[in-house]
Amino acid sequence: MTDQGKINRAGAKPASLFERADATFGLGPLHGAPKVPAVPPVAESLRRAPAPVAAPAYAPQPVAAAPQAAPAPAPEAPRAVRFSGPHAAIDRDHLRDAGLIVPEDPVTGLLEEFRIIKRELLADARAGASGRSRRILVCSPHPGEGKTYCATNLAIALAAERDIEVLLIDADVVKPSVSRRLRIETTRGLMDTLAEPAIQPESVVISTDIEGLFVLPAGTATARDAEYLASARTGEVLERLTQGAPNRIVIFDTPPALAASAAAELAQHVGQALLVVRADETSRAALEDAQQLLSACADIKLLLNAARYSPSGRSFGTYGARG
């Protein structure tokens, strides 16, 4: 074995295996080295370009996004209907003779009593989430307990509030009393709008010369009044009279609860009920029966009428008076 480390390669020819092979087989410079074809230079841009990727046999076409529909405009809030019925002047002297509140007269004990009543009713009306809380039914168990008297005074007292409209509806078709107490001549009214859908209720509402007070008379009585009140038309009429009018209060004067079915039917459409009982006359059994008939209304309040004794000794109408 040749010791490669001791060979003096300086000046040795041939000094390597490759050089010896070249001398033996004639691959040296006498015979010429094999020529390798020159490779053309590669452009700089091609050198840096990424290797092409084979396209798939099937390329899914991009799906165009479906055009989005424009948002629907927000529905407009319903507007309150304007009462367009006839106008009536209220006889102030007749109000005094009937023991009713007269708007222009000095403050009386009667007015103060109904101011207290209306404050509680207004508080609940404004706190209610729906328009029903602004509909107040005034009823009594039996006739002669003062329901119409209280409903009329309450409507006049409420009309004195600023920016409030009060619609007093006479729903006692059998014995209508509101128009008689106010001396208003009537033709058509509530029952006509229920019987004839073509009659718009606002067209028969009577405006008065008491600011903020309007009256819807009972209308023409028929043998089917109870069925009309129980129909879906009643809800439509009441909704039309109150929708879009947050400052409109509706007072219903209904027949006695134990004498006719109208009060029980209308109790389904109101948010508050004022049950008028006469002191020392209305029995507890009658009161409980009337309350049961009005149970469709969740908020029933009790109003004691014609009370002659006040446990607190309270007396209105004398504050500031001097002898």
C-alpha cells in the first residue's frame, strides 16, 4: 500500500489518479477534454419565480354573494284620531243645581275630594305599560249608588289637568244618564259605532265648552246591545279612540254590575275599575258579587259615596277661611 503521505507531489507528473488515467487513456490536453454544452444563462427573474403549481382538474367558480335587501323602514307610530263630532255648550247653572263640579267656580270640598281620587287614578294610568291603564270603568253593584254622579265629577276634575283630554263614554244604554246630567242633545253614539262598522267612533264624539272634556253618548239601544259589546268590534273602537294618545283618559259610565252584563264585558277592555258603593246601604255580599263580575280588570278600586262621617275628622273647603 502506497504511503500517500510520503509522496513528494511537488513536480510529480502525473501526481494523482485522475492525472494518470488521463495519460493512459488519452484524455489529456493532446486529445482534448470532452466538451460540455454551455448552459444558457437563466434570467434573474426566472431564478426568483416560484415553481408553477399544477391547477386542479376542477376549480370551483366563486359564488356571487346574494344582494342584501334594504332594511325595511320603521313603522310610523299611530297618530291619535281627532274628535270630529258636534259641539255642545254645558249649562253651568244646571251643573250647580245637580251638585256637580263647575270648572270656573271657587274650590269646594267636593272638588278637593275628586282631586284626591284623580291623583291615584292618574298615577296608575301613567305607570301602566299599556293604553288600557288610561281606560277607567266606573260602576256600582246596584242602581242609585251614585256611579254616574261620580263618573261625571271625575271627568270634569280630570279635564282640569293641563295637557289631558278626557273622553266620558256613556255605556249605560238602558238608562243613559251622562247626556241628561250635562244637558247634551244626542243622536248617535257608542252603540251605533258597534252596530255599524262604517261609522267611525270619532265622528260621533261631542266636544264641549269645558276645555279638555269630550262625551261619547250611549247611542241607539237595540235588543242585541249585549252581543255588540261582547264582539271584537268593541276592542277595535276603543283602540281607535285611545291609540297614539298617551294623554287621553277614557271614563266609562256603565250600568250596575248586578243589573246588566255591560260592566262585565267592558271590564275586559280597561285597566282600572272604580266600584262605587253607597255608605250604609250597599251590602258586603253585593260588593263581593260585583267585584267578582269585574274580575277581568286586575285593578279594582273602591269608592265610598255619600259618607257622612270621616274618622279622621277631615274637612275640605275651609282652608284659609276666616270668620
